[in-house]
Amino acid sequence: MRLLKVLLSAFTFLMATTAYAQTEAQLPSCFRSLLNPPALGEAPVILFVDAFGNFFSPQFEGPLPVAPRIAYIPDFALSEFCARGFTITAVSVDGLIGVVPKEYLTVMEFREDKSQIHYLAARGADADYIVAGNVGRTWRVTGLSFKLPRRAADLVPVHMFFGRFGSELPGHLYTADTVEYDRRTREIAAGGASYTYERIAFYAPAATRGLNGEFTCSAAHLRPAYRLYKRGSFGTEAARYRVVGDPVHVQLLERAGWINEGASFCVIRD
């Protein structure tokens, strides 16, 4: 009984001190926590939560948008577990059972020193993997980042491609545009592409283009994030893509010669 009280106190403290933590009512019905423990004989699927409160799982493929290494899971994917008859629970890195994720996912931008290509990684285990040097010691944090909501009515997959896009050296390209995604995957299937499809990088609210050419988002607390392109030099510099949610940095990049290709998706306003 005393142990249960200690665990409940720890859980209450975590809920009170973690910014933007979700409440029990916001989580799927099959989610099990200290306040909603498993029934006798129930064996919930175990997911993990990193230091930033993001769910991830390197071993489940089923209904989850799983990355090759770690999948950050939006709420609708958790709900799909319920629909399949599973129960789920989460365990933190220090072993605390029943923790909950934050309402948003922070995505950080990295740049590789030699090729100057950019990569987007979720803050937490994914970014830590890069910072630890597991993909080489030449990747640096640029200082740019954006936040994505875990819950929204219009979440769409953001796809990542890797390869050559107008230069000799490879780079990363991100798109939430279904037309572009279909075109590029058809090119890959036909064998004529100089790039490959990697995975769903994350989910984000859709950006809509109006008749006036302006991009808008479905809620006032969101704003468009724009994809910018800079052509590379033959054999020495990769063609580079960046996705930027800060309008000031978008303007700075445009002045530096980057081409604004329009909004990719929406992010949370700072």
C-alpha cells in the first residue's frame, strides 16, 4: 500500500511539472496507467516514453507509423490499438509506469558540416541518437526547431525522401503533399529516380493554399511551415531542402537565395 502511494505521488508530481502533459481523459480508452490500472490477467502492450514525454517504440509495426529506428506516435495511432483489442501502457526511461506524453512533439533541425544537407529529428531519443555521434561526428544542431501537435483533426503524414535532387550529392526532402508523394514514389517504382523513399518522418496539420495563393492553417494557434530549396554545386555541394516554421528565418533564407516552394504543413505558433 505504501509503495502504491509513493508511485501515485510520483505520477502526480510528473503530471504537475510536465508542461502540456495530456490528461487521462484525453488518452485512448485502452490506455492503462497508475490511475487506470490493468485488469487481472490483462497484459498491455508496452510502449516507452523518453525524457521529453514522447511515446516511441522500435519493435511494433502493426498500426503504428514506425520509423526504422524509433516511431513517435500520434494519438490516433494509439487509438488504433484499442480498435484492435489491445491495451497499452507506457514506461519511462527510469521505469515509471503509466506516464503520459506531452501534447506536442518538438522537431529539431540538424546540418551536416561537409555537405551542408539538413535533417529533421524529433527532440528526445531520435535527436539524442544523432548528438551522440551514432551517424557520424559531423552533424550539428542549427538552432531552428518547431512544434507539432499530437492531436488535430487534419494530421497528415510528412514523408521523407533521400537522394540526389538536382546535384551530384544526396540530401533529404520532406513533403506532406500527396500529389508530390505519389509522383515521386511512381518514379522510384519505375526505376528512374535518383532518390529513395525513407519513411514517414512525423505527422503534422495540413496547410491549405487559398485562391489568392496564401497558405492557411485550420486553427489560430498554428502557422504554415515553408519548404525552401537551394540548388547545389556540381560535385561539391548537395541540393538542399529546409522546412522552416519561423517566418523571420524564411525571409532571411529568401534573401540569401533560397527558393520558397510554399507551405509544407502547419506547426504550433511560438
